[in-house]
Amino acid sequence: MNHKKIKQLIAQKQKTITDRQFFASRALAAYFEDIAAAQTRRYGYRRRVKVSIVWKPKESGSARTDNGLIWINAGHPSVTMHKTRQARYEQVCGLFGHELGHVLYTDFLTSQTYHRFQESGKWYPEPPLRSSRDRNAETEYFELLQSDPKCRKVLGLISHDILNVLEDGYIEQRMITDYPGILGANLEIRRESTFEVLPTVTQMTEQEEDGGHIWLTVLQCILAYMKWGRIKYGETPLTDERIQSVFSLLGDLDTALTSQDFRDRCRTANIVLIRCWPYIKNFVDYCKDIADQAAEGGGEGDADNVLQQLLSTLAGNSAEGTGETEPVSGGTPSGTDGGSPTAGVRAATAQLAADTAKEEEESESDAATDGGEEKEYPVEETAAAASAAPEEEGLPMEGQSPPGACQSVAEQENGRIPLTDTSTLSAPEGGTMERDDDYKGTGYTGAASDIQRILEKIAEGSVCQELERQRTKELTELAQSISYGNIHEGVSMKVHRIAQVDDDLKEQYQEVSGDLLHISKQLQKSVLQQMHDSRRGGKQTGLLMGRRLDIHALSRNDGRVFYKNSLPNEIPALSVGLLLDESGSMCSCDRATYARATAIILYDFCQALGIPIMVYGHSTGSGVDLYSYAEFDAIDRDDRYRMMDLSARGSNRDGAALRYVAEQLSRRSEDVKLLMLVSDGQPADTDYYGTAAEEDLRGVKQEYQRKGILFVAAAIGSDKENIGRIYGDSFLDISDLTKLPVKLAGIIKRFIRV
């Protein structure tokens, strides 16, 4: 199978890839993992963030994170409602940007502290009490909290959801401001499409009459303000109690949205809980009533299940991020509120709230207050916030991220910012703040090419996987067609080969390959120059002996005064087969580890020199198990990772495995065919041991030596006597296991005559 044919198959496969295959592919998940690594490691975050993308249309959740794994459901209706693949990709990328925002900016440790305090009936970081009405609400809150464990659980879920709404608004503002490229652009696209389907207050009010609840309407309005800076009022007048409830909280919501201190969002969550307590209390009773009705009808009667179902109806809401760490970014400033994407929109909303309050005050200016009762919805903070904003006609468009350089997404690593020990930070002076309400986007136009590149990866992986499975079938058929002799008659043969290499094997290889590949490169240096000189020919000087005296070297004191003229010499073509014992005894004394290291070094050494190499392991289970790690003709580029699967397994029927690899090698066209066997002892399998088994191995060696195969048998451990007795002059004595790969590479050097 030549590479041209593979490219044709990839092009054909690419046209048939479905959205489900594309989005649930490992290639797309790895692409997002690389983006996450680029953003987290710049802050010295050493643990790699994993990404899992699934296609589950029936699952309600769209995305979540536990700070170590970002899970995205590409089959969620909010994604699949978009018709084109690029539009769906933008939605998935927006979900990823949101969850990465939790990883970068959410203080999970403080969040845990907040919820532990609430469960124990305490406020964190301090009580949210500003009036006698707040104290009355606090009293009722703690009474309900302590009255029933079910109520405590429901109230805990409500506080979780309030804090999550506040945190969602904050991290999205940070992501759009700090990452105006692919992450910020697609997050904005996701936000815009979500805002389009957001219900109006009028629609939510109608749902209240059909079985909804006023608290859900208030919470939906808070979510709308936190994310988009405005509320979709519909036909509802601004004097409506739901809207006024949110207007009274605008100053605190702005603090939660712009402050980098997570405790400020905890404070705002407490304020929302107390100021909206009448709605929340009725909502808890409402959930209990529904649960009781369900229990009477034979269904599930948990109030918290009812609550979760009701809260899941919130448009634009997302699953709460979880974890046990501080923010990755360490609280790096992203600018003041003037640079926030929704600053202008929120200022207009605050002005609208202040104007509404002013109209109410004017209409009630002639009415006497009743006993100096405190106002329930003070708007001084929002009016003050609005006074600092410039006047605008109507509501501006949804906030956009500030202009920033848009970087192209690359397939290769572009480098990382190394972690540096610092003790001071510079404080810039003379900065100014400007607001750009005419911003139309980042100008990132690479989304289509990004998708195309990932499609090519997916198609290549799918084609290679199919070809590898076809190859394994062919290898198994070859194994069954070989005549192994009477001693192996009736023994089944099976070839195992990993069709698609798992990411874990790749990561394990990266962890250990550094020092091993360094050894390989040192061996290559000792060979490449000699190969080059041998092919080139010419005058060789500085020889101790020779027929020609170099008069220019007579002054030397070391006796190297001879020279000779060498004709250009083509290095004989060489192919190598490496067979590794994977019997159970290889688990002792790190034998399997040294065998694996040998395979990695020799494979890299031969690849660099252009020497075809195949690597096999063998053991026995129900029959002879052959493990194909590297083949002469590679389909994909993952053979080096497959060798990480080499391990200690069962017994060893060496004769059958040796004959299979020797037969493969004998069919090669190279001038020199070298078979290297690495074993830890004598053959040992059911009815295959002792002198009869050793005679079988000698017979295999003699048969294939006549076919031009050169044998080298290296013993691992203390079985040198047995290996030497079987293979005779082909035996390589390896007493020091650390020298095994170097000695085997030295043999290759000898056979290519350099």
C-alpha cells in the first residue's frame, strides 16, 4: 500500500465523515487539549487538562468541568439546532471556551468553603445584612434551613445555582476580554445564539401561570444581566416586581461581574439569597408540594430532584464547575470594568433602572410614607453607576470584546512561555480607558481551515485504522500458512497489533523516550559520518599502516604517517528483525523494561539510518501469541508508541515465533538480513521444553541461515549458558543489561561494514 493510495483513501474517507464522527473524534478532543495546554501552562499549571467530546442528543447537559476534565456534549440540541458543521463547531468551541474559563479563573477552594459554611448555617465571608427586612429574612432562612434535612438540601442547591450564575457571567467576561482570538470569538457566537432563544419576562410570566414559579423568572433575569448585560423585557412593564427585584441588585451584580476576588461573588450570592428570600421560600414550598404529589402518585418524591428539573429549564444556564484548586491564572488583572465586553450595555440597563425609579418617586411624591418604612428596592447604587456612563439612545447592541490581535491556529506547537521566578511587577502609569461600541468581531477567519485540518486528521486516522486491521488479518493468514514442523502441529497462531494507538501509550512514550533517543542519536553520529565517507571514497590519511607514505605527515610523533585511496563503496542494504521474549519471567529484574528500551532505541536508530526494521514480541496463551509492534512498511507514524505495550505475559514457544519472524525476513530483498532475538531463558510451554525444544530452535536457525538470515541471540539475565548452547556462535553475551541496546546497535554497525 503506497502513500499515494493512502492519500486517495483519506480524501475519500474525509467526504463520508459524519458530524457525529467528527465531533466525537479523538483528533478534535486532542486539538482542544492543545489549546487548553497553551493557555494553562503559560501560568505554570503543570497538569494537562483533558477534553472529552461526546455525542449524546438525549442527555440534558451540554458541558461541564471538574478542573481536570472538560466534558462537552456535541449532540446537545443547542449545538445541533445549527445546520452547518462550521456553525456547530463554533458552538462546541464556545462551550469549550466557557469551561476553560472555569479552569482558568474559578476559585474552587473558596467555593467549597462557601458551601460548607452554608450547610452549617453560617455566612461566608460575612452576613449580607443591611436592613431590618434583611434580618427578618435571615431568621426565616435559618429556621427553614434547620427544620428539615430536605429543605437544607434544596436550599443548598439554590445557593449553588445562584453562585454558578454569578461565576458564569464573570468567567465569560474574562475569557472574551483576555482571549479575543478563537476562544473569545466563538464564545461570543455561542452567547449570541443563546440570547436569541432566551425567553422574555412576559413569556416567563406566562409559564408561571402554567406551573412555573416567580423565582425562576427572577433568576433567569439575573442570568441574563450577568451574561449579556440586559434583560429581555417583552411586553412586561419595567415596574413589574420581577424586574424591580433585579434592578435593586444591579450594583451588587456589577461587583460580582468585575471583581477578581471570588469572595465578592460569595457576598453577592448571599445578598441575592436574602433580598429575594420571599420568592425563594415560596419556591422551596412549591418544590416540596410537587414532590409530595409525585410521591402520592407512585413517582419519585424528592424535592431536590424536582428542583434540579426546574432549574434545568433556565435558558443559557450551564453546569456548575467543580474542582479542588485555586484559579490557574493566579488572578492576573484583565482590565477595569471599562474594558468589559458588556460594560456599555450594563450601563444602559442601570440608567434604565434609575429612570424607572425616578419616575416612580415623582409619581408618588405626594403620597405620605407609612411610619418611615424602609424601601425594599434601593436604587442609589445603580443610579450612581449610571451617572458615570455616557448617554445613549436606546439599548446598544450586545457587548463585544475589545480589539486585539487575532492569531491563526496552528497544528504544530508554537512554543510555551517558561515559568520564571519573579519578585516584583511593574505598575504602568498614565493609562486611559476607552469604550468601543462599534466593535464587530475579532476578524478570525480560520474556523473553516481549522475544521478542514481536523477532518483530514480524522480521515487519516480512520483510514490507517482500517488498513491496520486489514494488515493484521493478512499477518494472521501468513502465520497460518507457514509450516512450523511436527513439534508445533495443532498449535494455534494469532497476531496481535494495535490498530489505533491510545493516547496513554503516547504520553508514556514521551515520558521515557528522552534519554533513550539520546542514546540512539549518539549511536547514529558514530555511523553516519563513516557511511558518508565510505559512499564518497577518496584519500584517507593518518593511518598507522599502509603502502603509501604521506610526506606531509612525517613530522607527526604518533606514527600515523600512511594514507590510502579508497574507491566509493556502496553500503550493502540491510533489514533487521527484532524478536523479543514476553514470557512471564520477564517481569523480574526489570527484564521487560530493558527489552522495551532496546526496542525503542534500535527502532529509532534504524529509522534514522534508513534501515527497514520489524519488531515483534511473543508469548503463549491458548496458542502462540505474536505481538506486532513495528512493521517494515509503516502505514501510520505510531509504531514507536506501540512498543510501550511490550510486557511480561505467559509462557514462550520460541520455535514457532522464531520461524514466523525469520520467514518474514527471508522475503526481503536486502543484501543483509539480520534477525536479533532477545530472550531470558530456555523455551518453556506445554509439551515444549528441554532438549527437544532446543533442537527445534537449532533446526530453525540452520534452515534460515541457509536462506541468508544472520542470527544474533542475546540473553537477558542469568540464562547465558542455555542461550549459548542453543545458538552457538550466534550467541551474544550480555552480562550488563544497561549495555544491551548499545551492543545490539554495534552489531548492526558491523554488518553494514563501516
